[in-house]
Amino acid sequence: MKETINFTLKPGTIENLQAYSEILDKEISTVMEEALEAYFAETQKRLLDKNTADENAMTNLDYDEFWDGVEL
């Protein structure tokens, strides 16, 4: 199912879309779809990396914190 969304782009972005469309011999909609897929994949990777880093930051203790209060 195709849906239509109206949005506004800066003139420079439109020029780039037209240029890449011609260079790649693809429809502008295809260029935009591929660009958005790449953007979403990269954003998802960054979010997963950030979540992993945040989770590790919450669970990792340094040496002193780990052994604090332990008597041998």
C-alpha cells in the first residue's frame, strides 16, 4: 500500500535529488527511498550502540566499587 506524504525540501536538496536521479538513472522517489533506508539503518545502529553503552555504564562497576565492603 502506497501512502502520500507532503513535505517541503530546501532548494539545494531538490537540486541534489535531481542530479543524483539523473546520474543513477533512477526515479527521484527511488533515490529518496534508498536514502531514507540507509538513514534509518544507520540511525538504528547508532541507537543500539548508544543503548548498549548506556546499559554497560549502568552495570559496570570499577574495581573499588565492586570490592567495597568485602572483607577477605
